[in-house]
Amino acid sequence: MKKFLIGAIALIAIIAMVKTIPDKKAHKKAMMEAVKAYVDEEASQRGLGDNVLTDLGKGIVNKTIEVALNSKLEVDNYLLFNTTHVELEDETKTLSLGILGHVFTFDKEMLRDALEASAKEKADAKSERKAAKEAAKEARKLEKQLKKEQKKREKEARKEQKRREKEARKLEKQRQKEAKRVAKEKGQE
């Protein structure tokens, strides 16, 4: 009878655990609450009072995290409990554990690391875009300079061609003049 009672209690506990596993929405909600608490704590530690700009900054951070969680948060279901994770810089970070209808988020250091990694990722992407923009600008500048130099060479070539043609006409005139003079001298003899 004792074994039956223990088995029944274990079965009821297993069924309760299976039926009360939190869904992805519950994990996101718990993560957002943890992020909000973390952001509020960081703002107060840094001496940022409650004002419109601080609230706006907090709102932006919270919205950014929410968007990141919507796109990157993955749920791993283990029948009796589940966990969530995200991939940051080729590393999988477990963010929360869900069991018996509750979601437990992990420490603030991990949140800080995740936020800093996300900020670094954005900063790196921004730097890459800026570098690409600068490289494109330099390429356009170089191309413009090369075209300018090409036009200058072409202009100098045309000028040199005109100078040669003028010199050739001048030489031709001198030859004709010399031929006339020689002919005139021959005619006087």
C-alpha cells in the first residue's frame, strides 16, 4: 500500500509538472520584468533620477530587449520543466528555468553580460556600416580624382596635339617662304 501511495503521489506530481510548464510568453514576461528591474537598478546606481529622458531611455532599452527576445529567445522543453536560451557571439546562454507554473530568471551578471553583448553587437554593426560608408566615400573620392586626372591628361594631350599642329603649320609656312625666296633668287639669276 505504501508503494502504491508513493507511486500515486509521484504520478500526480509528474502530471502536475507537465501540465504547469510555463509557455514562451511567460518566460518573456519574466525576462522583461527582470530586465526592467535591472535597468531601474542601473539607472539609480548611476544617479539618473526619474525624469522624461531617463524614462525614455529605459523605454528604449526595454523595447530593444523585447524585440531581441522575440527574435532570439528559444525554449527547450524537457517534459517536466523548460528553459530558455539565446545565442550571443556563437555562445548559447540559458536565461530562465520554468517549472510548476513559475519562471526563474538567472542572475543579474548574466543579464548585464547579455545586454552588454547586445550593445557591443550593435556598436560593432554600426562601426562596420560606418567603415563601409567611409570606404565607399573614399572609393568615390578616388574615382572622382582619377577621372579628373584622366580629363587633365586628355586636355594636355589635346593641347599638345594643337601645339604640334600649329608648329607643323608654322614649319610649312617657313618652307613655303623659303621655297619662294629660293625661287625668287633663281629667277633673278
